[in-house]
Amino acid sequence: MKIMIGADPEFFLMQNGKHKSAVGLIGGSKWKPLFIDNEGNAIQEDNVSVEFNIKPSETKEEFRSVINKVLNHLKEKLNTFDFSTDSAVTFDKDELNSPQATQFGCEPDYNAWSMQQNPKPYNSNKQLRSAGGHIHIGCELAQEKPIDIIRACDLFLGVPSIEYDKGVERRKLYGLAGSFRKKEYGVEYRSLSNWWIFNDWSIEWVFEQTQKAINFVEKQIQIDKEDYYNIQKCINLSCYDTYLNLKSKYNL
């Protein structure tokens, strides 16, 4: 079975120790991304963050290489800025005074556990912005069994990510367990933040864990129903003890 894995991560800019809006600095949008080559890699502005899309990859080496290619392109383009590794940031009001900074144009996503559409995010902190690191999975199995794939992604990606992703503020807006969108090529897993895009080991880890999730479903292994709640609790509440239990039980 051919498996293609892509991503569309976001991140924030910093300058002189202050988070800065990316509005007007990148070009491109969700509807008209700015392609940087003829392979499908593109950059764009999303609200006040920088977002990029990568061509889907068949190997972890290719996945790592293409993400670094786009990041290096952006580093050259934005050479007076630093790249923030924060997945959620409260911006100063003067960075949010453009119309684009108030636009949240995402299509709705869905919850693979409740089988319902996720409610539109709301937070009383109007200056809070978050950055995702969504994974796109293209394969026949993801087309046939999208719910099983997303639940397995929660188990192999979302659950162990709390070991590495220390940013919990984002989940006040986005990234609850089981968040996904169906795609014509498969599914988009939307629970992860952008924590993993900044290091080679974590980029490759995400690719490998995604493959494990797919293999889990392909082998028709079942998640115990008693763990449906535990997986959601672990991810949504960053529950470390639950993570350790799941890690031991499923050899994560």
C-alpha cells in the first residue's frame, strides 16, 4: 500500500524579543498559496502566523528534507526575524490591528470520538493565537477507514506528544483529541501543534508514528473501548499518568 504523508504547519515570528504579525510579510493565502517551486511546496499568511504546505512524502528522509527546504526558504525571506517555537501566543494589541488578524477562515473540523462537528473555537482572550502542525495522510486505507486512522493517530501521535509538547494553551482553541477533516486522498489529522517542525528528530518521529498508526489499522488491531476516554483525557488534559499507562499498554 502506497502511503503519502504531508503537512501544513504554522508558526509565529519574533523580532527583538516580541511576537510580530506576519501580515504583509509573506504573501499568499489559504486560497492562493505562494508556490516556491514546481513541486507543490508553498507559503502563505494565515491570520498573523506563517503557514506552509509541503508536497507529500513517501519516506521520513524526504519528509524531513522538504520541511527543512521550506523553512530555510522562509529563513532567507524573513532574515530579520526569529521563528518562535510557541504553539500559542498572546499578541500585543498593536499586532492585531489589521483586518486579516481578525479573520479565522478555517472550515469546520470533526471529532473522531464523538462523531460530531467540533464547535467553533472560543476564548475570552481575544489576543490569543495558536499554531498547528497538521498531518495529511494519503492512502487507500485512510480513504476507507478515516475514523480508525484518526483514532490510531491520537494513540500514536497525540498521546505521546504530551511528553514533548509542553504548550497546553493551544488546546483552549484548537487541537482536541480526534480532530480531523476528510480529504479526497484520505484524512487530515489536526490535533498536533507545531512543536515537532523545529528539529530533525521530531520531524522524522512524526512520520514514523504516523506510519505506525496506519499499520495498526491495517493489521486490524483494536483500541480497547475503555481507552476511548483515556486517550481523550490524556490529550485534552495533558494527563501524564494516563500517557504512561497507554504507553505501556500499546507499546508507544
